[in-house]
Amino acid sequence: MASGIKASDEVMTIYNEMRLVKNDANQLERIRIVVFEIKDSQIQPTKTFRQKDLTDVENVYKVFLEQMPSGECCYLLYDCHFETKDSPKEELVLVMWTPDTSKCKDKMVYASSKQYIRNAMQGIKHEMEFNDASDYEIETFAEKLGKNISKIEGHSFGGRK
């Protein structure tokens, strides 16, 4: 079922900026987290966190989780930094947050509009759907990212070293 919702031009601009990080660019200006909401029949960015906004933050993953409003749906694009046993990695993660406590109609609109944001962000490596706290526990999140992940945002978890 198509919702008729489209991704705004700004969605693509932000995605390209996050996807094409240049080595010589100011790393403090790097976009790390973006919240997208459906407003006026378009998917639009509503909050953006750059690295400079997170320099004094102990846990960037926690800030990412805090952007999921209670009872309201949204999409999030997260530039996740993690480590495997082989090497550090930085990959984009697209999350659809549709909490169980949100309105049924909102969940349907976000679910049926997901294809539009996915099309705007072709090549996204990780797509996830979160509905409650168990979906975004760090161990579950790491499992969805891949195998042998030992740290997310510099923090070890689940007894792994």
C-alpha cells in the first residue's frame, strides 16, 4: 500500500553528506544522527546532531536512543561507529521507530512510507525496525549489525572484550 508520502529534497542532501564523508573535511561538522518525521505529506528532517554536538557525550548510542519519542513514530539515520575483531567500522543505519504505544494509523503511515525513504537512501547497509525497548538493547542492535562486534561507540558490552 502506497501512502503518497514522499521524501523531501533535504532528505537526500543529508543522506549524501553522511554517506560521502571526506577525509579532509572538518570531522566536527560530520552529521552523526538525524531524526526524520512525516509532516505535510513529506518525510522531513526534524533534528540533526553533528559530531561537535556530541563531543562531550559519554555514549553516542544513548543519545541516538533518546531521539525515539515515546508514543510517536519516526525514522532515524545513524552514523554508527563500532568495532569488530578485525577493525573499526563506520556504517549508516536506517531505523524505523514505531513504538507499540503509537497510534495505529501513524504506524501504518510510517510502514507504508518506508519504501520512499529507502529509495532516497539507496545503498544503505543496515535497516532496522524498532517497536519496543527489547529491539534496541545494545546486544540486539549489535547482532543486527553483524558478527563479531565487540564495541559500539567505543563501549564494550555483553561481557565481550
